[in-house]
Amino acid sequence: IFVISTDPITGTAKDVGKLAVHITANDIASSGAEPIGIMLSLLLPEWVTEREMKEIMGQVEDACHVLNIQIMGGHTEVTKAVNQPVMTVTGVGKIDQGSLLSTRGAKPGQDIILSKWIGLEGTSIIAKEKEKELLNRFPKHMIERAKEFDQYLSIIPEAKIGVEMKVSSMHDVTEGGIFGALWEMAEASEVGLEIDLKEIPVKQETIEICEYFLLNPYCLISSGSLLMAGDNGYEVVRELKKAGIHGAVIGKAVKGRDRVVINDNERRYLEPPKSDELYKVMSQEG
């Protein structure tokens, strides 16, 4: 059967081509399917230059080459309707009938597993968009590391491992961050959650940049992280490690509807995802 997904990139104008391809391919992969191609629609403001158009399409072609997927077609237009490049990508994947995974497959008693680190995409975008301001506070080498977090955006490798390890649910962590993704998985699966905050992996660069802009890193867009539910969480983590992918068991699915994050003796309840923390920064001047 075919699996189809579509996503726009609106939060940043930098690396829009690269982000659009990876995010759509991640949507396909998180269903257990193999991404095979994309259709894209690119809306450009009137001030855009030919060099900038070529750069965007170069990013798309490079990302497709890395992921071994094909550009199947699309549309490009210069229009007064946008004030920055806006790209929407529709991805196509394939999977054997009966093998499709979904967000709603988590069951009480299962481990909740997370790949890589939260906030990778948001940290990289902020480091690029606000580089000049951040360099007034942080050393250059730290900002360069944060910018390079975009190398971790693809979740296709860990999705394949999740399928092989027979996890019952996968959900890529995007807008709303890990707290949003956890709530979405629990709501779709009609389960509760008990999550240990200290087990959620996060890079120090993400913590520092979020503290500077007064952001909650757990609600920051996190493409590059894959949330999974399965009976064998620690075995999944070991397989991820063998493949060079960081992973952690961050909690359990439980009976009932309470979705709780535990930090020592403090317990807080997850809420439906709101606007991503990234937009608080991108709305600021400078």
C-alpha cells in the first residue's frame, strides 16, 4: 500500500529545502513505510533572487540524494502572497499491507522510547536565525555545534530499527516538542503515561539557548527524535546503540487517562500541545 504525507515549512526561511524533505520523509518513516518520492510546491516572494532559488532547490536535491528518494514533480511560483519562501512537500512511501504502524498503537505496560535528543531542529534553526545575537553571549564553537544539529534530522534509520524490533507505535517529534508528541501518542492510543523528565535526552546547547530566550526545551520543535512504544524498550535502545544512534527509555504507558511527567517529587500533567516555542523567537526583531 502507499503512505502519503504532506507538510509545510513556515517557521524559518533558512535551509527550507532541506527541512521540508526531511520532515516529510520522517512522517512516512514513522508509519513504518519506506519513503520513495516527493512532490513539492514552492511559493517565493517577489524579492527572491535566482541564486536563492537555486540554493533552495539544491538543498532539496541533496536531501533527496541522502535519503535515496526521487523528486517526482511540483510547482514553483513567485507571488505577492508570501513574504518569505514557503515550501510544502508531499511525500509518498510504500509498505506491505497489514504492516502499517500508527501513533495509536501504544498499550498499557509498554516502554516509551525516544531516539536522539529533543529540540535538535529548533536549536539548529534558532542558532542560524539568531547567530549574531547569540554570539554576544556564547562562544562561537558552541553556536557552530548547535547549527550543525540539522545533521540529525532524519529518523529513517531508527524507524527501521523500530519496525525490526516490532514496536507497536511510532510518532516523530515535531511541533509542540516532546511534551506535545507524548500527549498526542497517549491521546491517540487512549492510554496514560508516566514519564521521567530526567530520562529525556537533551543537549547542553539546547538548554543554554532555550534559557537565553526563555523557552521551554520540552515544547520546542524536535524533528530528528522518534517516539516509540514497545514491550522491549531496553532491547530497542541496545539496537539503536549498535547503529550509533542515541536512545533512552523515558517512561511507561499506563492504564487510565493521566499523562504525568515526574521530576523527583514533582508531578505535572501533560496538556494538549500549544504553539511551538520556536515562534516566540522567530517573532522577535533582529
